[in-house]
Amino acid sequence: MLTLLQFVMQPAGGSELEEKDQNNTDGIKQAPLYSYSDIRLPDDHIRYFLHNNKPIATVCKKDPLCPFKVGLRIHQKSVKRLKSCWGYEKSCKPEYRFSYPVCTKATSGWSTTIEAAQEIFWKQADFGYVKVMLQEMKTLCESVKPGDSSLTCSKYTRFCRATNLYIDLRHPRRSTDRYKEDFFQAGEIGGSCKLNKAALLAEGEHKSPLQSWFAELQTYSELNFQPIEDGNCDLIIEKPTYFMKLDAGVNMYHHFCDFVNLYISQHINNSFAADVNIVMWDTSSYGYGDLFSATWKAFTDHEIVHLKTFDFKRVCFKEAVFSLLPRMRYGLFYNTPLVPDCSNTGLFRAFSQHVTFRLNITQDGPQNRRIRVTLLVRSTQYRRILNQDEVNIKFLDQVKVTHNSDIFIAIHGAGLTHLVFLPDWAVIFELYNCEDERCYLDLARLRGIHYMTWEKKEKVVPQDKGHHPTLGEHPKFTNYFFDVNEFMRLVLSAAEKVSGHPQWPFRQSHEEL
């Protein structure tokens, strides 16, 4: 539910780079040397992609039809010198990183200098997190000869990559448990490779449904046959496949933990291809309610597949990735402990840019002398603003409205996750945090958006003391009246933050709501 105090929207247009046919001097149509249209990334991300894909960069340099040449000359002078890097690459120098977090002070117990705080925050929640994952990767099952399988994983099997993976689902042990821990017996998942069983079993410390893949891979077996070469597969999946265990699809905050971790997994895998399968790992026979299913289009061109689709078959996957999970210990972004007084991760900004680009969500502003304000309205029983009107709006339209908002206002709830898609100069105003102070403040810090919340408690009136079904009185389980004058004071304060932001293009003029 969204109520719009003021915004202006224009039809979204595709911003994707398109290949254009060109003719040579003889009138013969030439074909590009590479399918550049498959690299569906924001313009700002292309040079980072090419840094990690030097063969494609070399082809681009030689190809007169490469659409990236002009932009690369602007940023890099030539395709040869692709110095820009995300930050996790071994050859990446700090000065060429995608970005670096901002810290205003060093906090006792975390660091003694601002520089140390920045480095910790970068490793906690930025592309340094990807670097740590890459450094953790080790081979658990090693291929010996051509056609063999392989299995490599990060610490605690939080992320894994497998080739020629064999899964025997001829006797599925489905139950009401979505993440049954003994779903596979020995020999039902594995590959033809030299398995270090002791090393695999040593990674079980984080065994938990949404924290690791250990329960699924603990019975990974060294097979005495090559699954694909020896004809032991009823079904061979040629396309790269991402396995995912999903959090709640009806809650934006929790479901976007899935999407963010899928994006990070793509970085670890060094591939943003959309011609991939995404398999929802679920050992029950239930369906999955997904209110944000339109977001999958940012990651795959195909429908999401439920694991039960493969029941009663031996299935072989040529390339498989076990994606990072939504509730990992010290993972992103569920309950992540963060260094105080640091913000602005390039990782979350890149995620926002990637998703809005893939979904064709364009920025139609900002607008001179106007600041666009969006109020998110809850239609649930609790945490409603009692003095408001309501309108319905579809999710992708919500994302477009968010992306074209300068101030975004909502009471505490999962809808505040929309802040991920706000422009860099925007302000997120959590109207009332219901005594949960860190949740959306920390998410705003990750995204690099200025955060505000209600300041004068005496000027907000709860409808009653709240009615949690088991805990009794609770501030999240009631509704609120807000003082209108205080509300307007805070909105005007937010407007000043917007108009004073370095990226606000109309800083010399007088903005008005």
C-alpha cells in the first residue's frame, strides 16, 4: 500500500545497451565478435565486469562493433588499462575500488583509527565481504580426470560450487519440513572426484537451515562412476544452476536477504548471466508464497524451479552453485553487527543499480524546485497511521516510485526495505521505530542513505498498549496518531538534507515541497 504525498512519474524506458547492426564500406553486414547484449549490466558496471573478464575485454578492443568502447575511453582511456575493480580481486589496488565506506569516527572496542574502522566495515558489509569468501574457498572433492566432478566451498559450506553434480531423487523423503536435514542418504548426492571426507565433515559448525549447506552436503559421496559420461542421469541440466534456500517470500525485508545474497553469490561466481536456472531448495511438498516474484527477472530469464520438479529422477547438473543464505551468522543483511559510525557500502549501491537496471526502473528526476515525498502505507492490522488515505500499487510500480522519491516515509516494518532503491541523495524517514532502533538504521547505513526517525515521543500517541499474541503489551502491535506539526517539521528537515546532499543537482536553488 502506498500513499503519495507528492511525486511525478514518467513512463520507464529501457536503459539497456543494445547492439546495432552496422555495415562496412562494401555494404556487407558485419556481425559483432561477441554477444555483447548478453552483458546486461549498468553502464557504470561494465568496466568492472571487463576487468574480471579479460578475454571479453580483448575481443571488445579488436571489435569495431563493441558498444562499450566509447564509455571505456571516457573512464579508462583504453580497454588495455582496465584498472577499475570491485575490490575483491587479487590485483585490485585500493585506489581503484568501486567505492570505499565512510566512517566519521573510531569507536572504542572496534577500532583505534578511522582507517581501521573503514577496513573492518568494508570486510563486514562491502566488497571486502566477497574477498573474504573467495579467500575461504577450498576444494573438498577434487576432479582427477576429464569428465570428473568437483566440489569447492567457503568456510562452513555457506557457499559452494559443484560441477557434474549427481542428485538421486528417485525416492524423495518429503515431509512438512521445508529443510529436512536427512533428506539424502549416502550415494544420493555426489560426484566422481577424490573426496576429502574429513575436511567436509569439519565444516558443520554452522549447520542450520538458512545458515549453511552442510545438512544438504554432509552425505556428498565419492562415486565410482562419472554421472554424465557413464549414462547414469535420467535428466541432464546443461544451464548453470543456482540452488537457494529461501526466507519468507511474504516479507520484503527477509526476502530481499535472499536477493542480496544471490547477487553476492554472482560476484563470487564471477557471472551475472541471466540464462541460468534458479532452483528453490525445499524438501516439503508445499508451494511458496512470493509477493516479490517480479524481482527474479533481475537474475534469471526463466521461471523459478521447485526441487520437487525433479522427484523420481536421477538429475545431473553440469554447473551448480549453492548460493549464500539469508540468515548466516555475520552474514548480510539479517542481524549483521556493524561498526558504529560507518556507512555507504558500494556493494549495496551496486545491488540497487543492478536490480533497477535489470527491471528497467529509470530515474525520472530529480526535479528543480520540487522534492518528491512518498509515504508507505501499511494495510496490516497493526502499525497503521490512523490519519491517512490509501491507494493500491503493484510491487514493480512501488519500486519505480521509490527510485523516484527524494524522501521516503514509513512506520517500522518490512516495507522500509524499499530504501535500498532510493537515489543516493534521498532521506529515509522511519516515522516511528517501535523501539526497534537498529534494524532499518543499519540497512540505511549499508545503502548509504540518510536516516531519520521520530524524535519527540510525547508527540506520538499509541492507540493502546499493544497486543502481542504471546508476549502481551508490545509497541509493534498497535497503531499510532502523530502530531501533524511535528511531522511537518521533520519532513522539512529531511528536505533540507536532500537539498544539501552533494549529489543533489539543484543545490544553488530554493527547493519546495
